[in-house]
Amino acid sequence: MEGPAQVSTAREVSPTVNLLYSEVEEDLRTQVRALLADRCPPEALLARVETDSVHDPALWRLLADGIGVAGLSVPEELGGAGATWSETALVLEELGRAAAPVPYLGSSVLATAALLAAGDTRILPAVASGQRIAALAVPFAIWPGYGLPGSVRETGGRLDGTVPGVADALAADVLLVPATGPDGPGLYAVELSCAGRAVDRRSVTSLDLTRPLADVVLMSAPATAVAVGADAERAVEQALVTGAALLPSEQLGVAQWCLDTTVAYVKERHQFGRPIGSFQAVKHRLADLWVLVAQARAVARNAAAALSADSVTMRTEVAVAQAFSSEAVVEVAEEALQLHGGIGFTWEHPVHLYLKRAKSTALALGTADRHRAALGSLADLPGAVTTRP
């Protein structure tokens, strides 16, 4: 397959954000969508979630080697494409549209952002090329501003503790584990090929069948420091902010698939001698969904652009996008299932996979309420608070 189109890293900062897709982005979308249509159609996805290995390593290799999207936002000197987070957001949108079972969010977004913030040059090139898969060992539900999770302790270069609900940990080659020790906080790399029985990744039941979660148990696991002290805290926070900024793009892809599939279905399904899409009540419901998807596209694109430009209002844009998209994607997916009627409730139709992806992403990296509270604090609204549980 052809390599990625050349993407300019120079972005002119403007008070007005262009939310339209560029020609380069459209070319990238075409490549990714064609690959996913060929290698990850709904019937193949339904079959894969019934197996013990949901992660699709062959698809991941094609995305990483064939198109080169694993390190889009990584500088070229570190093995990446030298693009921006906006291009990564576009890939996430297409992966959400296919509900693709690949560790892109965990490795190419969360872990990559942490490594970039930490200034790592040892692990990042292999992760950027897709040769290795990294996972940030934090609960998938924590949010920006949470701080460094304190469930893992470091002593003499060894880690002990348990991290629940880690996304993409089962597919990872290396774990990036936040931990606290005698010298304070740190971010540590655990090479799973060397850790042996010192690391136990226990698969847990997850609502989203296409993105398995795992509890990571560390038992005196050998680790190498990636960042320490304030640098480690900053790296973890930057990873969470980046994930929260780009997750709405994945949610957008989920919502768009639900809308497109439902529109196609109501044109074909007949009742009383007419397509059900011709009924006024169905038309109104679909029109409302179209508006929701259009609004979700605007806030997702805006958050990705703010992240790419490192805008001074970036935290606000991220909070707005998360608060809106997390609820919008669930509403669109629920309506899609309802409008599919009886077949929508069956295990054989893929709409349930998208509803579960929508529900799970609504809880990931902070709920809508968490981000509304953060937005209130950013806007200095009276009574706005953000607290840890």
C-alpha cells in the first residue's frame, strides 16, 4: 500500500479554526477507510469478538507498515511522520467508524503523548513505527487533572501494585507505569518480554467487546525510569489531556457509522407498502441525529485543532468536546438500535457493538459530568468543583 501523504508541520495559529478537512486529510481518510472496509467489515468484526483474541495484529501491521499511521504525530527524527494531532484524530475517526479492534488509542495516543512529553528517545521510535505497542498503565476511566495514580510503588527499580481497567494492555509489548517511590513520583517502562511472571495481565469483562480491558498486576517487576518527579506528573497529565482531546474524534466516527447505517436501513425496510424512512416521525428523528453528528464533528475537530496548536484555550475546548460528544454518541447509537427495530436487538447485527463502544467511551477519560465540572472551574463559575473520588 502507498505510504502516508506528506504532511506539513507548520500551522498558522489563527483565532478562527478551520474545521473543514484538508486535501491531505481526505487522502489519508481514503487510505484508512479503504483498508478498514477490506480488512475489518462488520461481519469480520462480529466473528472476532467471539474469539479469545480480539486484538487484530494483522490489521495493526497494515495500519502501521502499510499506511504509516502509528506515529503520525511523532517528529520525523524519532521515526514518526511529523504531522500533528489533527491527522491522528482523523485516523481515530475512521477507526471509530469501523469499531476497529486495534490498540491505536492506547499506543499511538496515550502512550505516545506520555513519551513525547517525557522527552523519550529510546522507546518512542519503535512505538512510532508500530513495531512495538505501548500502553499507559492507568485506569481507562481517569481524567485530566486526576493526578498521578497511587496504586503502584517503586522500590529499587522494581514495581509492585495493581492497576485496574487498563485499555490495550493485553496487546502491549511495553507498559508505561506511573508509580511513587522513596524519591517521589515517576513514570516507568516495563518490558513485558523481560518481566516474565512479574507481570500478570488479567482480562476483565468489558462492556466494549472491541476494546478489551485488563487488570495489570505487578509483582516486583523490573522497570526503567522514563521520567521522574514533576516531569513524570507532567507526562501523565499530558497523555490524559491528549487522550481526552482526541477521544471525541473516535466517538464521532462511531456516531457517523450509526447514522449512515440507519439511514440506509430505513430506505430498505418497508412497512405498509412504504419504506419506513418515508414516515414523518422517522424523518424527524433522523434529522435530529444528523444535527447531533454535525455538532459532534465541530467540537471534535475544534478540540483536535486546539491540541495541535497548543492553544491557550485548549483545556476549555477539550472539556467542551468531551462533555458534548460523550452524550451525543450514546444518543445516536441508542436511536440507531431503536430505528433498526427487531434486527437491531439481535447479536447478529453489529449495531450493538457500536452502542457498547459509545457507552464505554462515555465513561473513558472522564464522564461528561467530570468535564462539565472542569469547564465550570476553567470559566471560574461559582460552585464549580472538580474532586477525586
